[in-house]
Amino acid sequence: MPSAQQIATQLSELFRSDSLSAEESSEKAKVFIKDTLTTCSSEDTDAQQKVLANIVDACVVEHVAQTISSVVLGEMVNLLSETSQWGISLTRDVRRESLNYLVNKVPQRGLAYEEVISNARAKLCNILTDENRLEEAAEVLYATRFENSQRPDLDQYRFSVYLHVMDLFLRAGNCERAEQVHIRASALDKQINDVEARCKYSILMAQLHELKGKYIEAATRYHGAAQFYLNRPNEQRELLQKAIACAILASAGPQKMRVMANLQREKLASTLPSYEMLKKMVLKRLVTHEELEVFNRNVRDGRKADSLRTVVCEHNVFVLSSLYSNIRFENLGHRLGVNSEDAEQICAQMIAEGRMKGRIDQIEAMITFEGARDVQEVSAGILKKQTKSQPPPMHFRETIAVNWDERIVNLCTAVEDAVDLLIERQPRYTQMLFRRE
């Protein structure tokens, strides 16, 4: 087995001529690598890996020209990704470890090998992805450097790399790292004219929002991405199905109603299995336990199934608030399929978040609905009572605080008026009442 120093000497001798064309240099490099590998048995994987490591070490020796090293390393990367075309048998472990050794060893020589290292990282990423080592694959590809790249389509290439990395992190369930990659990709988004790439970016953003539980944003992104596939109904149907599922999983409120109403208008929506659930929620009808179970089978995610049960309970409370003026929590829990304590908790949270207006009487274990209205409707009613000089409508919870303050002020004013009236009509009594001891 030749050492790294011997291989370096052979390379210098082999490429001594300055008149070699690029094709001739590539062909010589291929022959040299194949001949060097044949010095060990094809069944001895350790020896093969050692020979490949020696070739890498030989290329970073100082007296080997960078022009020679870059050609040899480039052909070595091609060999490790297309062994069948070279007629050489290398196991996946040998290819993976050799590429890993190359990307960690070569950068110490400088920036002349940036393109070679970039290709090696892409090949290593593919191998790790095939082994389902998604986070490792993403980290390897994310470390790609672009500062001195001579690619004419550099922005497009960087954007595609970031999308690939983001996809791998999302498949691995790592939201934090996917968010970091998204920040870099977003800086290039407006510079990219490739419709397919922009659509993929929108889908990945939808997946990121979905993984973080931001279902309104996810539904909006999926719906937007579906518009790119107007001529491809199968892809459009799949994206609309995801958009509807996310919209249904979102917390009840005005934003959810707007998103679901937009989705219901889509022509393909009526052909989807989740359309009936969507239609019921848009029309503000009660969702039954059986319908919930049918939708759950399509979700096939335990965490989302739990979220869906909460969402459906909130939706049913929203619907019941328009049918009843008041209801006991025991009866409400029976209608929702939960106990009275959970029913009270759901109502309290919806009132606190401004998604429903009502009063809870804990002594009587009852809620009195004042009409389930959107925050916008509440704000619009407040706006009518305000003068032009007053500030714009506030959030519903802020409005409650202001109303409470006004009532306190009115009470204090009434007490003060009563005291003044008492002093005026019963001066002797008030003197006796307020005399100093």
C-alpha cells in the first residue's frame, strides 16, 4: 500500500506536463485513483479506506500544485458517488468515511478547493440521508461555504442548499435549527425567480409553522403554495388537504373563520375527506364525536389528535353560545363530552382571550353568554360609542379593564355625591358623625 508521500511524488511526476487539457487531466486522475485502489483487495474495506485517505493526504502536501490536487480530489468525489460507473466496488461505510475525511482535511489548504468541498458535502449529505441520519446530513450540508464560489447562479444555488437543509431539519423535527436556516433563506427569497423553488420554500415554511403549532400561519402558507399548482390537481389537492387540516386545528377565533371561509371557496375543497368538518365549522354547526373520530383517522398524529379535541370543544362552545343565553357547566360538559370543570376552564380561557363574550357564575356553576362575537365586532361596537378625539378601539381584554375602571369611578362619584347631600340636609348629624375624637 503506497504511503501519502509516495502518492504525492507520483502525482507530481504524472502531471509534470503543462500542456494537458482539462479532459486529459481528469482522465489521468481517474486512471491514477483506480490503479492506486487496485493495490489492495476489494474485500479489505479498511485498506481501501486507508488508500483513499492517503490520496487525500497526498493532495494537501505542499509541493503538490493546487491545480493538480483540485483535479484529483474532484475525481475522487465523483468516484465515491458513482462507484458502479468506475467498475470499483466500495461499501457505503468506506464512501461515507472517505468523504467525511476529505471535507475535514482539505479546507486547511485554503479556498482553492471550495467547489470540490461543496460537492463532497452534497454527496456525504446524500449518503447520511439514505441512512436516515437526517440531522447529521443537514449539519454537513449547512457547513457549505459560498464566499468565493464562482458559480454564475450563486444565489439560486445557495437558496436550493438552504431549502434542502431546512427540509432535513424539519424531517428530523428540529424546529430551532430549521428556523435558523429559514432566516438565511429569507434573505434570498425576493431575489429568486424560480417558481418551483419559491413554492418549495412556501411549503417548508408551512411545515415549520405546523411543527411549532402555529396552525393559522401554516394553513395560509399551504393555501398560498397550492396556487402554484393550478395545472397539477393532485399536488394542489394534497396541499389544500394540509391547509384545511391546519385551519381546523387552529384555535377558534376570527382569523380561523376567515382562513376556513377562503379554503371553502376552493373548487377542489369539496372533493377532500376533511371538507365536511370544514363546512360544519364555517357554518357554525356542532361537530359530533363520530365526525371528530373520522377526522382523527386522517390526522394520524397523537399530539394533533389531542389538539383537535380541544379545538372542537372550543368550536362547539362557540356555537352553543349563539343558541343559549345561559347554561350550567354540567349540561355544557355533557354536550361537549367533557366534565364540568373542563367545560368551565374552556369557557374561561375563551372569554379571557376575547374569543367569546360572557360571564361565569362559579357559585351557580353557570355561564351566561352575551353573544359569541369576533374581536373585530366588539371593537366596532366600542368605536361607535367613542368620540373622534378618543383613541382607537382596544383589545377586548383591555376594554374590560377600562369598563371596570369606569364603574369604580362612577361608584366613587356616587358616594361623594351622597356625602355632600347628607352634609347639606343633615348638618348636625354629619357634624356628630365626622367629629374628631
